[in-house]
Amino acid sequence: MTPEILFYIIVAVIILDFLIEKVLDYLNAKHFDDPVPKELEDVYDEKEYKRSQDYKKERYRFGIITSSFSLLLILGFLFFDGFAAVNSIAESISGNSIIIALVFFGIIFFASDLLTLPFSWYSTFVIEEKYGFNKTTPKLFILDKLKGWALMIVVGGGILALIVWFYQWAGSNFWWYTWILVTVFTIFVNMFYAKLIVPLFNKQTPLPEGSLRSKIEEYAHKVGFKLDNIFVIDGSKRSTKANAYFSGFGKEKRITLYDTLINDLEEEEIVSVLAHEVGHYKKKHVIANLAAAIITTGFTLWLLSLFVGNPILSNALGVEEPSFHIGLIAFGILYSPISEITGLIMNYLSRKFEYQADNFARNTYDGEALISSLKKLSGSSLSNLTPHKAYVFVHYSHPTLLQRYKNLRGRD
């Protein structure tokens, strides 16, 4: 295969991926005006349903603009030898392969982030603001961006430097060492995410003593779930949307409730949401997801090791001298169809896990309270109650609200 043919294969993969996404988005949008299923008629009143439809349509139109811009950006970069130009800049700064890779990806990352920054700003301060979701201030938005950049430089840069070093040292066997590194890092982040990362962006406080904490502790004791860490996070400083999540394992496991969740739901409903999260732990979904991520990463790295040193990959992007970082870019684009397949599998498993966690909550606490909480959360976030089946199959990590309702009620 010649570099020219590979170049056009890369272009075809990018365009095909874009077209598939746009077809799915279009099919989903065609159902925005569908009547609400009778089981969910109490989620919205007529005025709120109209508002939810407007919100979905506006996000759909905005999505077309942002994805089209990204497509034109990457195609322009390919056809006008943008990767080769950035590589030349990086090589002019240093002759060290690690520094070249860091500078190369640094330029790509920051340029891309700055070019898409207006879209992120518009999404937050125009669309989300218009529908009453946004609570982020311009100052907080900028601080979040700067903190994200700092994390990317320190953590992302450190990991990338080690990976390039592994490649220089071990050649095609670098993937073993990289896999071990990524696995250790993934486990570490899963264990200590709430202690190390979350405090950089949010304030977490222990759930105070009172009726809600007593009910949570009583339920945890009933199902044999040792829970010492129940925290409330100030999610309301960025958005009115509510959430709850489980993180860590062993002594580091904790339940985190958004303050918006506590404000929006009754105590019985909050405990039912927590029962769902406990269900994930009891059913070992956390371990299963972690194992799946580690296996998928290993497979990807092994496949990368077979191709990354091939000069055709670098030549296809206009770079004559083969290098790890250029090969990584080309491989990443060519790998996207496989990534889509693994994504479909992971979403399918995730939906199965959600059903199991719902069933656990129903059997150990109160299915009706969980139904009520799901309806309230869907209504407050203006969720789509009538998504297209194909869109759900490809993109949804959770079953639809109607599917969860029927499952909790024991119906097909």
C-alpha cells in the first residue's frame, strides 16, 4: 500500500464516521416531536414538554455546526500538511524524541482547544443559560479550563513521555510496559479520583447528620454495605442538573450526591438512587468495567505496536521520517472503526448493568421511589423521552427512561 492510498483511506474513515453520526443524529431528531408514552406523561406538563423539545432541537442544530467545524478542521489539517508543519516546529525546538512528541501533541491539543473554545462558551453561556441550567460564571469557566490544561500538561505529558521512552527502549514490545503503566494509573485514578481530582474543581462535604443520613446508613446496614464515606458535592455552582455517583473500592469507596439531587428529590427517592449505586458495587460492575477497560487498552496497544513503526503511516501524513507520534496520530484515526465496535459492546454491557442495578434497588429498597426519582431527574434535565432505537443502541450507556420504567414495573 502506498502512502497516497493510505492518506485517502484516512480521509474516508473520517468522513464516513461523520456521515454515520449525522444520520444517527437526524434519525433521533425526527422523533423529537413524538407523543410522550403514556407511562411517562407525568414527567412534563404541556409547557415543559414544549421547552424540552426546543432544547433538544437547539442542541441538535448546534451539534451539526460544531461537528461540521471539527470535520473541516481535521480535513484542512490533512490536505494542507498541518501535521507535517507542526512536526517541523517541534523538531526545530529539540532533537530529543520525547520533547518533540510533547511539543507536537501540546501544539495540537492547545490549538484545537482554543479553536473550539467559542463553541464551548456558547454552549455554556447561551444555550444552557437560556434553558436555566447554567450556573457557571465566566471566572469559573476560565479557571476550570486552566486547571484542565494544567492536569493535561502534568499528567498527560508525564504519561506520554514515559510511553515514548518505552518505545525507544523496548521497540515494538513497548506495549507491554505501556499497558502496565496505563493499568496502574487507571486503578489509581479509580481509587483516589474523589480525593485527588474532584477537590480541584468542586467542594465535597460529608453529608450532615439527620434524617437522610440515617435512612442511608440504615439501608446500607440492611444490605451489608459498609459505607463510611457519604459526601455532598457542590454541583450547583456549575449546573442545575443533578447526579450521584459511586467511586473507589475497598476503604476508599464512597457515595457522592450532588447538592442539586438533594434539593430536587425527596429523601425516599434519594435513598433509592443510592440503592441503585450500591447495586453496581454489589454486582461487581465497578470491577467488570475496570477489567473491560484494561483489556480493551491492552488490545489497542498491542495493535498499535504492530503498525506504529511502519513508515507508511508517517508518510501518509506528509512526514518523511517515521516517528512514534506521527504514527500514533494515523493509527488513532484508522483505529476509530474498531473503537466504535468496542464502544457498542461497552454500551450494551453498561445498559445491562443498569438494569441489574435497578433490579437490586427494587428488590432491596423501593422500585416505585426509584421510578419517581428517574422521572424527576429526566424532567429537570429536559431529557429526550422518545429517542430513536438506533441512536440508543449506538450512544446510550443507560437504557431509556421508558425501558427502565418497564423493567422496574416488571413489564416487557
